[in-house]
Amino acid sequence: MYKLISLLAVFGPYVIAGGRFERTISRPFRSLLRVHNGMRWGSWGQKEMCPTGMYATGFSLKVAGMWESLLVGDNTALNGIRLHCINPSKSSSGPYEDYATVQSDVGSWGKWSDIKWCTSGFLTSFQLRVEPYKGIMDDTAANNIRFNCSGNAEMLQGSGISWGEWGDWSETCGGKGICGIETMVEQPQGVGDDTALNDMRIYCCD
């Protein structure tokens, strides 16, 4: 039991639907996507990769809504991002039943949204909505995200918060599509101002 707990502490949660997939944290990647409007509170979490042969075709968000923010007296908005990965040799169009879910660090507040799926293809680029530094006012940092899908050029927007502005789109994936994620998250500040998720980096695979 102790060994199992230790492994979970090292590798973190890994959510699977419809079957068991072997997770990888050392999968080779083709390109790394970034945006330039993320904030810098917090630290980068561990890189999380889709299982070999799988690519991100959907995503979900952990968001602290207005009512929760009023109860705790601090707005944090976007707290986490999950990628939902499918094997293209087994599925061709969404919504999908067999998929693996990966995530990097997440904040302490909010609830997970329903999954938004590309109708076909994979996630290939992203855009963050970020609130800039507000001085003595309540900072929230990253608040929402958009992804582009390959194939039919479909754009998916998350159910985040509308504070701040949309930044520039990242570059488009080199390779088939998005296959991994790394997030910058500020840990709880106690009596200080919490921001939760601040920035994100995305990995693409052949």
C-alpha cells in the first residue's frame, strides 16, 4: 500500500474513460507552443503527456465561478486545464467514449466543466484570456482558453470567466497535434491574493 501511495504522489492523478491506457511522461515531442500574455505568479508543474499514439481532441476547465469567489472573498477564475486524448486509429469523430485524460498542476478552487470536443481532428493551437496586474485590486491572472482544431478549422472556447483580454494565438503544432500540457499555478496564499492558474505550455507530437 505504501508503495502505491508513493507512486501516486510522484505521478499524480490519471483519469481514464472506457478502458485503461498506459500513461507516459517521457514521450518525445515535435514542438512546444507558448503564448506571451500569461502572468508569472507561481511555478511550473510537471509536464503531462498523452499516452503514446494518442492526441488531445478535447479539453475541460476547472473554474471558480462568481458565487464561489464571493463566498471565499477572492476571485481566482481559471484553476485548471485537462486534455482529453484519443487514439485516432480507433475513433474518427466525437464525442468520444474511449479517451485518456492528462493534466499538470491545478489550483485549489472551482469545479470541472463538461468536455468540449473537436468534431474531427486534434487540438493544434491555443489562446489565453488573461487579466493583467491590478495593483491593490483582486488579481485573477488566466481566466479562459480557446483551442483550434485541425481538419475543419473549428475553434473551441472554454467556459471560463470574461475578465481580461484575449492574447495572440500560439503557433500551430508541428506534427499531428497536441499531446501534452504544462501549467504555471500559484499555490494558495492564505490571507494574500490568490490567482491560481497563470500560464500554460503545450506539447505537440508526430
